[in-house]
Amino acid sequence: MKSKCDSESNCQQNRLNLISLEIKQNFLFPYIYETDAEIDFTNTYVVFPPNLYLQLIKQFLCQGLFCPQRNDIDGLTCYDNDYNNIDKFYEKFPKISFLFNESSDFIWYPQDYLVTHDNKTYCFPVKRGIGQTILGQPFMRNKEFIFGKEKLIVNYQNCSLETSLDAPTISISKSNVIVHLYIHHLLHFIQDQLKENKLIIDQSTYSMIILLFSIASSQLIFDLKKTQSQAEYYIELEIGTPQIQYQLIVDTGAPLTSLMCNNISMTLKKCDEVKDLQCQNLLTTYDGESTRTIYAQDIIKIGENNIKFDFQCILDSGSQILGMGNQNKFIDVLYNEFQFKSEHKIFSILLTNENGKLTIGQDYPNYDEITIPFDKQSEYYQVDLATVTDDENNVVFQPNQSENYEIIVDTGSTLINMDSETLQSFQKSFAKCQQDIRGCPQELNYYGFQCYYYDRIRYGYISNFYETFPEFSFNFQNGYQYKLNAKDYLLNLQQDQYCLPFNDYTRNYEPKFKKTILLGQPFMKNKEFYFDLTDSKIFIKNPEAKQNTLQIRNLSDIVQNYYIYVEIGLLIGICLFYRKYSVQIRGMLRPARTNQGLNPYA
């Protein structure tokens, strides 16, 4: 329903697998088994595809001499109520059962689905759609819907524990991506009522509602895993029809996504190499390696969403990469599909020694803090680095002319790559240990890496070992300083062996290119990097620093549990608010028993 959204606040992606309908002991099936049904609070109708709609209307129509008078309005099937007792009128209409996956049954009663605008004519608020199934407001009336991460719980009365025990459960399919869905529409409804002075509350309750608005946000969180070599971080995506699980390296240094095509996919589309002269492309990496590709399109499945996505189909051989560079299409597609609530188009990446997280749709933790601007015109996250100094105030790097360098933040680089001259300058800073009373760690060579032995007896705590190495300060043109400590940049490639991540990188295949410094994974380790594609800037969140007066003590616990706490807090807060003001809210939603809900003709 995203294409018919009036604004971002009116969009919600909650989809279930609908198997069949039952009406008058007849089972009605869609053409496609387990078709998607989307719950949409913003829609005033229930919409079915043509085949299901025609079957349902045929069974719904009242037959016989004692049927109410037909009085269709605006394409809806309607009847006049000539009974003094509304319950007798309802008896003329059948109940409708929805069968969802995992045998979850939902019963739709006439007093719930019939709507009226004059207490005389009641209409069946079901419309014929093109192909989608949308369960709008009439489907949700007189029930409480609780949206969890994996389940949708439906309560038939209110927020009390007693009714929750008997509530039917409709399961939402699991996915390798955690989709956090919050109750936006109820909050917006309450806010509208406050603006219109239809709901009077005290200041403390109003503050609670504002707080709920400030933290309510839908976002996608993908787990990033490390490759078998423990070098790159990859994401798992289901692509094609039938679906095949792909492992794609998450690379902010790549503007395009490239993968081996699934040629048995029924939804795969390729450009025609004969007719389209621009069909074939040549992807070239930083070091000059090239891969032939052609333009292609297929379906990516995220949760219950099937999303069309353009990419480069690899013809020869090459790494499968999810291009997350500046102006990448992956973020654009997800923002269009999921209608995130963040003020800017943002994704963040957190890399740890064990794994990582890719989060799409969240806002900055603090908009007031300084950020790092990057070149809006570049395909990469190219930043302006003024100098690099060590903790002895030695200048390690200072470009003579900034235009001679390309300095790029790159998750696809496993090292911090630089030209040989800059590397030699960095290496001088490691003489710091000579001034330490404990002396320098034993130096080793491990597969070409310059490494050091962590002698546990000599140094004791690992922090003492780290202190023998320099801390570097990356100073950007706008005044931002980024501290890089040994505990983050040292690579633990083997037990008690810690290696330097700095690598001599020379683009020797074409000398006219600028010198390049790739700020790779060791530069980003253990910090969350927010890439703002709207304002072309990078915000870096230090998990050990205070963020909005909350002291984060355990990074892994916060990453895994923070959003669960927010969901629980939202549900508890809304439930308590509803219980306190249930009379006012029910009065606004259902002014009288004879007027069954909102006017679909308004």
C-alpha cells in the first residue's frame, strides 16, 4: 500500500499469509496459495483481488423474501435497516472466517464489518482491487492489535490480562532480518485528537506521549557475519524466485551491487547484450582488477516484502558485493518500501571482532554533535582529512595539497591502506614503546604482517600491552577529531599475536590517479558509523560515551536488547494510557452502538 501513502506517518508494513475465507460453510481460496494480506490502519476499506472479491460478494448477498432492502452506495453492497432492534438486522448477515498460516483463525462478525453514515443504510466495506489484499480499518474495528517482532496478537476486548490469554495469534513469517514495528498510527490518532481538543489530558501524560513519539521508529537490522577467512563482513539476502540465499560482502567502498545471477529465477530480468550497447559494464576495483558484468533485476525478499532490485550480474568471476557506497540503490529501495520515520536517509554499520550490524532507518543518537562531511559528488565516502597526529604530537600525515589524495571510509577494506611514504611515517610512531619501562613487545612476522607478541607474564592485563602502542588522532578539515586506539586497530590474527593493520597500497596500474588512503575496518572497529545520504555526512557513535544521559556499559547487551525494551515500553505505556482514558477513546472511536465505526464515504 506504500504507493498510496499520503505521508510517511500513514504507512505501515504488516503482512500475513492468507490461506482462505469461510462464509456460510463455503471455503473461498485465492488463486495463489498463502497470498500476502497487508494490515493497513490508514485504509477505510478491505480490498480483495478480483477472484476472491467476486466469490465473497456472491456468498455475502442476502437471498430470500425476508432480506433487507438493497441500497448500494459508491460501489459498495449496502442494505437499509428497517428493524427496531439492530441485532435482528445483524442476524441477516453471515460471519466471515479468515484462515491464516499456522491455522490461525480470525472471525469477522457483522457488527464489526458493517459500516453506516446515517444509522439507516449499512454497507459491506469490501472493494475490488487489482491484485493486492488489504485489511483496512473495518478488519481491525473493536479489537486490539499488538504487533510483535514475530507475531501479531489480537485481543477482542481491552488491555486486561484475562482477555489476552484467549486471544487468537496470527504468525508473521520469520526472516534473517529483525523488523521492528512500532505503534505509529495509534500515537498519531491520539495526537490529532489532542490538536482538535477532543481529548483532555494532564501535562505528565502529554509528556509521555511526546516521549513515545520521539522513540517510535521502524527500522531494519541485519546481522553481519564474518567470512571463513575472518576478513570481510557479509550479509545474507534471499534473492530470486525460487529464492536462493546469497552471501554478499557489505562494502561502503563499492557504489554498485554485483553477484552471480540465479539463471533459474523466474523473476530475473537481464538487459539484452545484442540490442543494448550499454548493457555490459566493466567493474574495476581500487587495485585495477576488473570484472565483466551486465545490468540485471530480480526480487529480494526481506521479511514478507518482495522488492525489485537492480544490480550487476557477474559474467566471469568475482566477489559478490552489496554496494553501499554513496548514492547506492539498496538504501533507496528500502526507504521507498518500508517508509521509515527517520528525518534523514540514514544507515549505520557497527563492526566488532566477532560480527556486525547493519541498521537502516534510524536517526542519529544526537543531532547536536559534530559530524564528518563527505563529498556529495563522489561515488564513495570521500572525506577531507587535514592531519593525523600520534599521542606524542608528531604529525604522521599532512597532505601538501588535499586534491592529491582520495581518503575513503571503506568497510570492504580489511586494512588501513595508504601510500608507502605515509606508511613509513606511521611506522615511526611505533618507536613509542622504546620509552616504556617495560620495553617493546617482541616483534614477529606473520604472513607478511608486522606483529607483536603479547607476553601475559610481562604485561599482565591486555590494557598494559595496548599502552605500549601509539594512539592516533585523525583531524578533519571541519575540526572533528577521531581517536584511534590500539585496542581497536590491532589485529588479533593468532593467539597472543597482534598485528598492525597498516598496509602499503599503491595504485601502480595507472600513475595519473591520485594517492588513496582507505580507512578500512580497523579504522571503524567497535564504533557505530552513521552514513547520512541526505546531508552527506558521517556521524560516529562511541559506544563507551554517554548518549542522551544514558551510560552504555555493555555494547552487546544494548545492541541485542535495546529495541526489545523500547517495544515493551511502548506497549506498556499505550496500554496504561488506554486503561486510564478508555472511556474517552472508546467514545471517539464508537460514539454509539448503532453507528458502527468510521464513515467510508467521507
